[in-house]
Amino acid sequence: GVAIAKQMGAQVEVKSFGPITCSSMVPPKGLEQYGFNTTCSVDKGTQVAAVEVTAKSQKDMVPIDKLRPLAEKMAGRF
């Protein structure tokens, strides 16, 4: 998915923190209606838990560093 988003012209950032992987995506001009996305996920065995926030504008995006603590809490309860 990340490679396809980049091919379409999206700005994609991916960061890993142990078992947690977070990404943010800023769509290219003309595709802003699909939203500005930040996602963090954690793998545990064969299961995956994720938290995703989509905003209507780039200024309202949740940065990875703000979503990461929620993902860490989720990982602890998962």
C-alpha cells in the first residue's frame, strides 16, 4: 500500500517502534477529498490491532508522535 500511495504522489512517512509500526499519508493535490491519514498498528502472533485517524485537512492531521502513545497502550492490552 505504501508503494502505491507513493507512486500516486502521496507523501508517506513510516516509523517503527519495536512491534509498533506507524505511518502518515498526505495525499497528492486533487485527491485531498480522501483525507489525511495517520495509522499505528501492532502485531501479536497472528493478530493485528490498529488505530487510525483520518482528517479532512492537513492542519488537522494527528502526528505519529501523538498517536504512538495510544498504540503503546493498545499494545499493552492486546
